[in-house]
Amino acid sequence: MMKAKGMSLFVRGDIDGFLGLALDNLIQILLILELCRGVLGYPDSLLIGTILPATGLSILLGNIFYAWQATRLGRAESRSDRTALPYGINTVSLFAYIFLVMLPVKITALGQGLDEAAAVQLSWKAGMVACLGSGLIETSGAWCADQLRRWLPRAALLSTLAGIALGYIALGFLLRTYAQPIVGLTVLALILMTYYGKLKLPIPGGLLAIMIGVAMAWATGLLHHDASTWETQFNLIGLHPPQLQVGELWSARGQLLPWINVIVPMGLFNVLGSLQNIDSAEAAGDSYPVCSSLMVNGLGTILAAAFGSCFPTTIYIGHPAWKDMGARIGYSWLDGIVIAIACFVGLFGIVGEVVPIEAGMAIILYIGVVMAAQAFQTTPKHHAPAVVFGLMPGLAGWGAQLIKAGARAAGVGQPQNPFSTQILLNLEQADVWAAGAFALEQGQIVTAMLISAMLVYIIEQRFFAAALITLIGSICAWTGVIHAWKLTQTDSVLQLGWGVGAKWSLGYLMMTIIFLLAWWWQKRSTQHQQN
């Protein structure tokens, strides 16, 4: 057992901690491979050669810092039981950036006549810019996290995350579970039994689920041996050092403004989510300095973007769980080293062939359920209606993507059959209001925060505050930050500009007037009662 003046660099509990944290990061990387290949059509040269090495570098440096931080504080306090903050790829940002930034950019580029390779490059650059923007917000937010936490109602923050978690994460993988029920439901039972049922097994429940899922995938034919694919993935094994992509980032700077309505909220979520996880660690007995912890989290995301990754990193939830299993600092630095080496030498290509996403999708489904449940569990009970209201834009956005994906599968979006208002009218005849779904899809994160906060203030009878929220909504809609959309050949896309969202802006303005009248009436009634 290695020692560092009171703090052991590795203890027995770090084995379980490492398996848990490495498994979390493995699932995230498998998701990156699955979604970037299947949804975005990224080539392995970009994924294995650029994106994953950048991701590995950010995970390595972050985990090394948090292990060093725990060691230094433990030594100063003469303690040997400090557990480092867990750290890795941000699940929600991964889905948000792929489906709300990178995919729309690629579809629009293809609709404008660009070839597949050029569309992929534009999509990747947009993802890098989004990742960089998130990192800059996370880093600057380290200085004002407490003020942000006081300003944003918890229901508004968590319900917005929960909407993305339910639609893009939980429901998406629930459909996939029932599409592959033999493997999917078996793995789901194991995850629910060990994560919710707290059944103690000789090995971590997530690892057991992955092992059984892989075995069943091979046994049922879900996976099969493809000699050419295996040869391709084996040929990718080799040194892939991270390389700076500053020139590519600079060339994509024009992508920052169109996606600011996704980047800013996700940056704020990462700041406040990490802050909550630091608070959770303090409640478990490990107090860490907020500013430096959040700053390194943000710098890790900036570093990832600078080297070509599109996926922010974050301080993970669950520090008390890692502490309970006896993990200290070894699980952190070991995770960083192992994940980084695997990324730098291209091992995840072959790992992705051995471990199908179906073997681990129950873990992602579990994460989505946890995030949605947390929105209700950690907010005041009487704010529950605001949480439900805040879920809806995310679900509507996910539904809009299903509508458009179904239309494309039916041949809509081709030059001879572009997206048109006639399609929307046909859907309305079937009571499917796609126009409303498209309006909620654009700026869905901002919309969810606004309407959830509005309802919190209404519940609390703070009508003037509710009026301010809807006034902000009116301004955002007028400029196209939320709701305003237009049809292209292949998609419905954000429409920025002066007055482009006039009808939604007027609707929010009418709400503002109603809330101001309610505030005036409330104030008048109070004065009458006092007299």
C-alpha cells in the first residue's frame, strides 16, 4: 500500500471505486462512439484520432488534480479518509450538444448542398465551439456560483435538466430496451436490483450488468463477428496523441451565437450541478474549496475543446457513495490514467465492438430516471407543478426530433420533397401539432427555465417576479432566442433576427400584463386589509 504522509495513494476500497468510476466513463465513451457514428456519421479517423484523445486528456488532468487536491487537504488535516471528487464526461451535455447543436448543423449543411465530409466537419466544429463556450462559463462561474444558485429557483434548474434526461436519455433508451428485450430487460433488472434495491454482490452491480449484457448480446446474435470490422478497429490501435485544434476552433467562431441558447444554459447547469456535488461531498465529511474545484472543472472542458472534443467534463454526483465503498484518492488518479491511455492508443474502437451499447444502456436509463426524480426530491413539495411544467419543453423537443426523423425516413427532405407547411397541416389533421413542437424545440432549455421559474413565482404569489420572467421571455422570443423557427429543405431550424418571433413575444407580453395586474390587485387588497 503506497503512502503520502498520512494519505494512502491506493487502498483496497479504491478498487471498487475505480471500477465504478471507470465504468461510468466507459459508458460515456461508448455513447460518444455510438451516437457520433450512428447519428452524426463521424468517421473513425475523427473519433479515434481526435475526439477521444482530447477527451482522455481532459479526464486525465481533471482526475489527477482532484486526487492531488484530496491528498493535499488530507495531509494538512492529518486525515487518511478523504475521498477525491469524482470527475468525468457530462452525460446531459453529451446528449444536448449532439442532438441540439451538432445534428442540426449537419442536417442544415446537407440541406444546403454540402457533401457528407464537409457537413461532418461543420458539425464537429460547432460541437467544439459549444464545448468551449460551456467551459468558459464554467470557469467564470467559479467566482459567482453561490449568487447564481440564489438567483435561479431550484425547480427551474432541475426540471430543465430532467426534461432533457427524460426525453433524450431515459425515453430514448427505454425504447431501445424494449426493441431488444432479451438483453435490455435482463440488464435493466440487474441495474434496478443493485442500484435501487441496494443488493450487495461480490462485484459492483454495474460491472455485473455489463458482463452479463455482453455475454447475452453475443449469445442472442445481437453481436456477431465481422472480420472486416474487427480488422478495421484493430488497425486503429496505435498512438493517437492529442493535438491542438485552435485553428479549427477559430474558423468555427461564427457558430457561437446561433447556439448560445443551448451553450449558456448548459454552462450554468454544469456550474450549479458541480456546486451541488461539492456540497454533497461536504455533507459526507469532505469539504473542498468551491472556487478552485469549479475552476479546474471548467478548465478541463476548455482543454477538451482546444484539443478537439465536443463534450464537457464535470464533477460527478455520488461522492458519498464512493466514500461509503471505501474509495479514497487512488480510484481517481487510476481512472484518469487508464481512460487516457485507452483513448491515446485507440483501444475504445475495439472495446466498442466487444461491448455493445445495449449491454450498458440500462445504466444510462438509470441516470435519466435519477435526474428526473431528483427534480422532485430536492425541490419544495409545493413546487412540483413547476417541475412538471419545466419538463415539457424538453419532451416536446425530443418529440419534434422524432417527427422529423420519421418524415426523413419516409423520404421527406429530398430536393423533390422538401419539408413544407403542407406536411404540418397534414399532421394537424391527425391532431399532431408539429408547429408547436418545433416552436418549443427552438431554445427549449431557455424556455423550460423561464416557464418553470414563472410558475414557481406564481405559486409563491410573487406576481411581479413572474411578470419579469415573462417579459424576459417576450424579449427572447422577439429576437428569436426561443421559439422562432423556419423550415429548410431538411429540417426546422432556429431563426434569429429582429421581430422574427413576434407572435410568441406578444403572447408573453400579454402574460406580463396579466401578472402585473395580479400584482397590483394583490398590493391593493393588502393595503385595504391593513386599513
